Amino acid sequence: ARLSPFPESSMPWIVYWIVHALDILGELDNLPSSLKSRCVRFLNRCKTADGGYGGGPHHLAHLAPTYAAVHALVAIGTEEALESIDRAALLRFFMSRKQEDGSFTMHDDGES
């Protein structure tokens, strides 16, 4: 396995920051479709069975990387990116985090 220079738990955030910076600079449309597709495929590997996204492949779902992954996918905006978001599963994930007082936990048994 190839080691990453970044802690694995930050990987959806790295994708988000790069995509968002390119979008702000007006350069996202110039990103080759092959790189956009690689971003989508990587974020799909971070998707969890419960509908959220983990900080890296095989991580537990957490609201923070879920936010980063979904925003990166929407910014990429390709059909592949938008279709990769399982909206029903994502809603179930969000609702599973909601507490009786209206707050949300970041992950199972996590801080709110």
C-alpha cells in the first residue's frame, strides 16, 4: 500500500480545500475531467455503509468529513460526482446523529 503524506483522517478535507480553492480562483472548470473523476472515486471510498463519509477509506462516518466530501462533490458538479451522493442514505446518517434536544453528534457516541 502506498503511504500518504497526509494523515488519512484529513483526506476529504484536502480534496475539499483544493476543489474549493480552484473554484474560488475560477479554475475548477480547467481541471481535467480525469482528475475530477479521481476525486469522486476517492471520496466514494470514504463513503460508509451508514450514509456518511469517514476521514479516509475504512474510517467511521463523521459529520466533519461528510461536510467536506459532499461540498467537494457538489463543487465538482459532474454527473458522476452528483450521482455518487446517496441522498437517502445521507439523510438517514444525518437523522441518526440528531439528538432529542435538536443537537447533532459528530459520530456514534461522539461530541455534539
